[in-house]
Amino acid sequence: MSCQKSNRQRCIESSAPFLALINRMDAFDPIAPAWTETAIHAQGFCCPTCRSSPMAAQRAWINRRSPVFMEDYRRKWQEFYQCECGCVWWAWSDERPPSPLSPPEPQEEHW
């Protein structure tokens, strides 16, 4: 989000709900929170109970201490979420659908 200097205060105020949500989450804590112990593996990168996206999660934690290395040397992590319906689930970071905000990946040409 870009803010002009004259709009700085308004920008900070409009970010307050997001910042409050981040403060309630322990997404980058090095140690797994207790609530992750009951997590189930979700397919489709959404809550297996109510099908909500991670954006509806009440809590999130990313297990960045134990990445898994794939064949092409890229890393993936477990992402844990506690949904608003109460379900605790996890999925691999490489299963996340592409963001509409990211540029499309270049297509390979096949001859």
C-alpha cells in the first residue's frame, strides 16, 4: 500500500484492523503454538470443514524451521491455520493458489 505523506495518518488508521490481526497471530514465531498440535492436512488450500480461505483464519503459523527441499531445490513449508469455524488445518506452501496480485508466470514455448 503506498501512502502520500499528506495522507500518512489516514493510511495508518486504515491499516489498524490489519495490524491488529497480525498482532494476534504468531505466524513467524520460531516455536509451534499449542493450537497447531491438532491440525489436519487440508487438500485444496482451504479449511476442510467449511471451505473458507486462509484469509478467514483467526490464527496462522508458518513452520519455517523445517523446510522441505523439492527436486528442483526449491523449499516448501507447512502453513497452519485456525479457521473461524474452529477447525485447525495445514497445507504445504507450494499448494497455495497464485495470487491475483502477482504477475503471471511466463509460459514455456513448446516446438
